[in-house]
Amino acid sequence: MAQTLSVLEMVLPVVIMILIGYFCRVSGILSKDGLGGIKSVISNITLPVVLFKAFYATSYSLDSLLMFSIIFISCSLALGCGFLLNRFVSDSKLMPYLLSGFEVGMLGYALYGLLAGSDQLSYMATVDLGQVLFVYTVYLTLLKNATGQKPTLGAMLREMCKNPAFRGVVLGIIVGITGLGNIITASPIGPIFSQTIEMITLPTSGMILIIVGYELSMRKDLIGPVLKTIVFRTVVMGALLCIASLIVFQLVPFDKQLFMAMILLFSLPAPFIIPLYADVESEGIYISTTLSMGTLVTILIFVGLSVYAVA
């Protein structure tokens, strides 16, 4: 009974917040403009602070470098599999990008915070670092080239530096590596610093899940290619998770929190930015529907992960 209640404690808030988001859409309580405002607050303020908090609290060592390398390579292999499998799914030139990358920022941290507590987000940051660099370099460069854009190195760097989430990651890493975070935390202003960070980040998970529920969409005529895409991604990510876990825990002691972060990472849908690069409406709908279904798969895996967390 106690185990069941512990699982419900993690799962039920997620389901309820997603349902609230869906209800906000169908009832008209929240308009698209209103949703855009919420997204803007998250993207420009609360999410960068969440990322800063996670990365400055992370311990940086050779183990971190190992994890970074494995996740970066995993993302690259997944993208390669996407190009190989594209002809079996659809004519969309963006389909390969649905098989790689992870929506950690807008979903992963929210779910892991509910799973393990906001004070454990450094584990998610450890597995996130490799995919962050992959997405902002290899992934976005190839994605833009696929849609006819030819970004220069300078343009890519400027875009990265302008991105609030990326700045949060970089600042967090700098503060973490230099030990400045520990100095601040141990100083007289430490409690003020911690409480301010906590106050800013606290609403993020709930707001993100409302957005997820609001944007859930399904098109019956796209079920075929969408299901194929989801099955291929699940198989590819499952295989990569097994290989990555075997390598990591052969080289470092097993850590349940780290293992849960890895499982959650590989269960996440592709980055939510992909529809922005769709050329035509039909392609955009296929991508959005795939991301919606991928999010539902993530929630189902999250339920199983919650059972494992309390076992």
C-alpha cells in the first residue's frame, strides 16, 4: 500500500497537470497567445534558472567526461539510424531528426524533479550535457541545412549565445567547475541565494506539463507513419540505453539515481523545436503528432520508472 501511494505521489501530479493543460485548450480558458506568454516566461526566465541550478550543483570529473562522450555518440548514432530508416516511414526530410535528440529542457527536468526531487537534478544535468552540445551543434546545423538554410559557424555561435537556456547551462558549468557555487552556498548570503533560486524554479514543472497537455494532438490519417516513427525511435533508443548503461556501469559504480536519469533521458521525445523547421503544413502536423505521441510514451515509461524508484 505504501509503495502504491509513493508511486501515485509521483505519477498523479503529472497526469493531472497534463489533463489541466488539455482542458485549458478544449474549454478555451487559455488562448494560444496566453500559452505563448507562459512559454516565453519558461524559455527566458525559469528554465534557464533550472538549468543553471542543475549544472552548478553537478560534480565534474572524468566520470562526467565519460557520460558526456557516451551520450553525444548515442545521439549521433540515433541520427544516423534515422537517415537509414527514413525510407521505411515517410517522405519527410525531417523524420531522421525525430529519432535523435531529447526534449530534456521542457520535459526531462520536470519529470526527474518529480521522480527524485529537485535537489537531485544534478543527475539529470550529468546525462544532459552531451545531448545539449550535440543539439546546439551537430543537430541544429544539419536540421537547418535540411531545410535549405546554410548557417555559418559565426551565426551558429551567435545564436547559441543568445539562447537563454544555453546561457543558463554555460553559467552553471562555470560556477560548478570553479567551485563558486559552493562558496556562495556556504557564505552568509547562501540561504538567500538558494531560496531565490528555489522560488523562481518551483512553478516550472507545473507550467511545462500544462503546455504538454495543451499541445497534445492526434491525427487519425497520420497514425501509420507516426506509429512507425515511434516504434523505430523506441527500439533505437532502447538499444542505445542498454549499450550505454553496460559501458557506464562497467567503468563506474552502479548508481540508481544516475541509472534512472539515463532511462528517463532515452525515453524522452525528440526536441520540440523541430516543427519550426517544417516547410509545409502537412509535414508540420506529422511532426507535431509524432512529438505528442512520443510524449505519451514518455509518460507511460515514467509510470514504470516511478515504480522502480520506490522499489
